[in-house]
Amino acid sequence: MNTIAGLCGYITVIAFAVYTLFCFTVFKRKDKDKQNRIFVRQRICIFVMHFVCHALLYMIDYDVAVIIMYAVQVVLFLCCIHIYQIIYKGLSKLVLNNMIMLIMISFVMMERIKAEYAIRQMFMFEVGMAACLLVPFIIKKFKYFEILGWHYAVVGILFLAIVFVFGVEKHGAKNWIRVGGVLIQPLEFVKIIYVFFIAAVLSKAANFKKVVIISTVAAVHVLILVLEKDLGGALIYFFTYLIVLVIATGNLWYLLAGIAGGASASVVAYKLFAHVRKRVTAWKDPWSVIDNAGYQVAQSLFAIASGGWFGLGLGRGLPGIIPVVESDFIFAAIAEELGGVFVICILLVYISCFIMVVNISMKMTNTFYKLTAAGLGVMFIFQVFVAVGGVIKFIPSTGVTLPLISYGGSSVISTVLMFSIIQGMYVLNKSEVDKNDIIREAVLKEAGIGGQRGKNK
């Protein structure tokens, strides 16, 4: 049995490594047929990994429920692929494959930790998929979204501030509200509105006076999150605004000023808030406070170290001893049981998603579209950085979820929506390029040189 489990573990790691390699080699292929063959191979890797992981989970207790969960998830993945390809004509198959790969890893790890988590995660993914049906309609009306810049700010601030009235405290942060027995994090949904806000207002010509006003309103979002003790969310909002501001204005001095201001604000927060000092102490030396504030970080480091390059094997680690492992520290649980190579591949998949979004942003001619794509991409990859950085003690832990992998309904739904908007913008950009090509061909034909392009091909 140990031999079979070990072999399955190596198959999983190899399949994921091959999948990750395809994420980058596909950019070298210009031929659509060759690209499509790579995407098919990626999906084969996903389903192979999914099957092998469930075989390992089944061998732990020989529970029939594992087989049922496996079958339901296969149907869910197939429906996701089919629905996306219908409603997003000409979508980015790489982004779609990456989304399925990440949520598949989430399902497997949730089952490993607690079956109830996996069931809820599957339900929330289905809700996100249902919401993505509305995105193509929204994208078609996207040009009207550009004029609603300050409206987004008002809505976003109100949604963030609602926790001061109806908020529920969880894990030390009061950033949840209870709706019908379900806990929801408003900040997860405001993230998208917030990107729309900064993209809309910065897409107009912005002089220094306007930048000061816009920065003040953006700072209100960040300040609310700080008061809610959600330091990770505040950091993500702040950094996203800063990068989009630099992209919109081309002024690197804003970046330097933002970094200086952020550093100063961090010092002030350290002086004013006890929970900030507690987390910094746990980051600097978790071993000195291992019985208290440093316990979570210390156990995370133990788990990562014990996993090595290829992991202990799915079901053979001790993720339960890490507090809040299903959400904030899921990266450590994966590293322990599936290994360092596996989590490196996860990071590379995230990076390939970011590269694709940056590519979409660069090709956009409309400034609002360009800044929206850039903002969503920066927010996504910086959340990955903050989540992983806290787990590996690179930065103080801030309780940020790992997109699509960590347990959490609000996070899963908002990330699926974010991916759907990116897909919609990819399709929009592609249709604009095709339209421009048609116009160019018509102009060339009118000029009597229309056949030259075909001959050159």
C-alpha cells in the first residue's frame, strides 16, 4: 500500500509539472491547432491528477463518499468547460484551464481536511459559475461603466463600512456580515467595484489636484479595512491603487511617494494597534512566542519543512494542528503533503494567469479597459504574494486567502467573477482586433493591394 501511495504521489507531481510547463510553452505556439492540442493535454493532466488524488483519499478510509464526491466534481468540471466555451466565444483556454486546476486542488485539499468544507466549496463555486453567466451582458455594456467612477467609490465605501453596524468578528477581524446564516466578507466583492472606481477616474486626464482627491477617496477604503483589523485587505487595496496610478499617469514619483507613505502608515499602525505589534512579533521570531502568537506561523514552517520536495503523501500529514489551515494557511498543508515541487507549480500557474492578464491589458486601446484589466491582474497576483508570504514568514501573516484554493465562499465567488470579467475582456479585445483586421483588409483591397497579405502568408 505504501508503494502504491508513493507512486500515486509522484504521478501527481509529474502531471502538475507537465501542466505547468504547458502554461508557458503555449505562448511560443502561434498556430491555433497546436495551441488547442496543448490545452487538451492540460485538461488531461487535470483529470489525471484529480483521479489519482481521489484514489489516495479513498485508500485512507475506503469511504464510498470519496467516490461520490469525485464523480460530482468531474461532472462539475465538464459543465464548467462546456458552459464557459458557449458563453465566452473565443475565450482564453489557458485562463479557463488554470481556474479549473486551482479549484480542483481546492476541492481535493478540502476533502482531505474536512468533507464538509469540500461540499460548501463546491456549492460556492457553482454560485460563482451561475454569476458568470451575467458577465457577458455586463461586458457588452462596459462602455457605460466608465462614466460611473465616483458612484463605485460611494457604493464600495458603504459596503465596507456596513460591518461597523452589522459586522461579525472572526479570527480577530470584524470584516464579516451574517446573511441568512451565511457569513459574507463585503471586501471580497468590493475588490471588483474598487478596481472599476480607480480605473474609471484615472482613465480621465488626471492632474496633481485630481490625483490628490482620488488618492484620498482610495485611502478611505484602506482606512476602513485597517479599522476592521483586516490588514491584508488594506495592503492589497493600497498596492493595487498605487500600481494602477503609476500605469495611468506614467509618473514613477507617485510610486516612491506611495511606498514612503505606506511605510510611514505601517509605523503608525505598529504604534497604535496592539494586534499589529502582535503579528510583527510573531513574524520576527515565532519561536519566542510559540505558545501564543507565534504558534500558527511556527506550525506552518514545520509543515513546509517536513514535506520536502515531494511531500509526505496526501493524507499523511498533520494539517489539523495548524490553526485556520483550511483558509489562511492552506499553502502550508499542500506543501506538507504534496511537496515543494507541487507548491512551486501552483505559484507558476498563478504567474501564468497574471502574464495573460497583463497581455490583455497591454493590447487594450481603451484606457478604462486597460486600467481595469491591469487593476484586476495586480490585485490577483498581489493577493497571492500576501497569502503565501505570510505562510512562509516572508512578511507578517495577515489572514489573506489563497485565490480559488483557500476555503471561503466570498473569496471563491469573487475570484470566479474576476476570472469571468478577464475572460470577457479577452473576448472583447479579440473581437476588436478582428474588427480592425477586417477594416484594414478592406482598406488594402480598396487600394488595390488586398491580396498581398494573403500571398505573404
